[in-house]
Amino acid sequence: MSDTQTLNAELRNAWLLQARQHPLIAGGLLAALSALLALLLAGIANAFAAVEPLGLQRALLGGSAGFVATAGGALLAIGLGRVSQRSQDSMLGFAAGMMLAASAFSLILPGLAAAETILGSAPGAALVVVFGLGLGVLLMLGLDYFTPHEHASTGPCGPECERLNRVWLFVLAIALHNLPEGMAIGVGFAGGDLSVGLPLASAIAIQDIPEGLAVALALRSAGLAPGFSVLVAAASGLMEPLGALVGIGLSSGFALAYPVGLGLAAGAMIFVVSHEVIPETHRNGHQTQATLGLMLGFAVMMFLDTALG
């Protein structure tokens, strides 16, 4: 048996062991993935056939804007010397604040409005969005347990994580972070309403600039060459146009998929902010600066939502 086959077998066994140790989380991940796959398969044909090409173009442009912003932020790291940890934590706090505000104002509230229009019931609309939130949390929680990656506070986690260099575990964590952002953009444009999609895509792209810079600087501090750090940080943004395709396909199958998809993207983003970003900003003793950055990011997103919506 080759080394690759041996590694695959060991990784498969590690996943099975992880599933036996955490059966509820494994079941939740399977349920979330099954629901996501069902919604996606139901919507793919409609996304590429029945949905207006303009909607697809807008979603892809929005996702691509997130990638370009991430790459632009990463490029800033080339011209910078060493940026203090306090500044990095402040920038990540700013990104977290924009993500939280985007989840509330550009995902949950439009999801509630859309579901109430469809069902004619406010409590029913709330249940639909809560269902989507739950799916997003189950999805990210399951990925957190079954994908080897890096946590700021607890270090490497996931099956066979010790086989992966810590830098690449960090990159996987960023990929998990960027996917729901792209999904949010796709879902935001799926309804054909620019007042939802444009503020959300703009806010995510703006917060991707300091985020791309923070990722590149973190990779530099981990020992990677400056040029390679920029390339890896920029590549992490490729998850956003991919996520935009997933999001618009998810939300184009049937009417209720749109508010469910908005809730799912919001749940995934809130989970990542609480589970990944905030612990990272607080672990170096810069809680105040990170919190001020979060509040500033939240305020900027509120302004964007009002000005562009």
C-alpha cells in the first residue's frame, strides 16, 4: 500500500473514530449537509436555467469582489514592515463587526421579510429563518469537528490534524471563514433585489481588505516568505466566488429556500465570528482595541446598509 493510500485509510479511520466520539455532532453535520445538498440540487437547474443571467452575473461579480478585496488587502502586506499584534487584532475585530452587522441587517431581517411575504405569518417566518440559522450552525460545527484546521485558542483540531503543518491548518480555517461570506453574497443576489445584495457584497468586500492583510501578516509571522504569504492569503479569497455560486443555487430552487438560505448564511457567519475570529482577537490581551474595532465595523456596515439599501 502506498503512502497516500495509508494516509487516506488513517484519515478515514480518524473520521470514523471522531464520529463515534461525537455522534450528535456527526448526525447534525450529516443532516445539514443532506439538507444543503437537497436544496442545492433542487436549485442548480433553476439557477442556471430559470434564473436571469443578470442575477448569476451579479452573484459572481459580488463573490469576485470579495476575492479581489482579499487579494488587495494581502498585497498591502508587501509594502508594510512588521505590523503590531494590536493593529492586527483591531483589524480582525473590525472584520468581525462587519460580519455581525451583515448577518443581522442584510441576511436575517431580509430573510424574515421574505418568509413573511411567502407564508403570511410572522411566527412562521421566524421559524423558517431559525431553521436556516440552525442549519448554518450545524454545518460549521460539523466542519469544525471533522476538518483538520487551526484554532487560535486551542491550537490544531480535527482528525489527523497533527499530520498537517500548522500554517496549512490556519489556511483551512480561513477557507471555512470565507465560504459562508461567499454564500451570503450569492443568497443576497438570489432574490433579484439590489437593496439586499449590493450592501452585503460591498460590506463583505470592504471587510475583506483588512482581513486579507491580517491573514498575510499572520502567515508571515508563521515563517512563510512575504510573497508566498500574499499568494496564500489571496487564494483563500477564491472561496468567495465559489460560495456565491453555492448560495445562489441554494436559494433558487423554491420560494422558501431563499429565506432559509439567508438564515443558513447568517448562522454560519455568526458561528465563525464567535468561534474563530473573536477568540483570535482576544487571546493576546488586546480585548479593548479589538472590541472598539468590532464596534466600528458594525457601525460601518450599518451605514452601508442604509446608504446603499
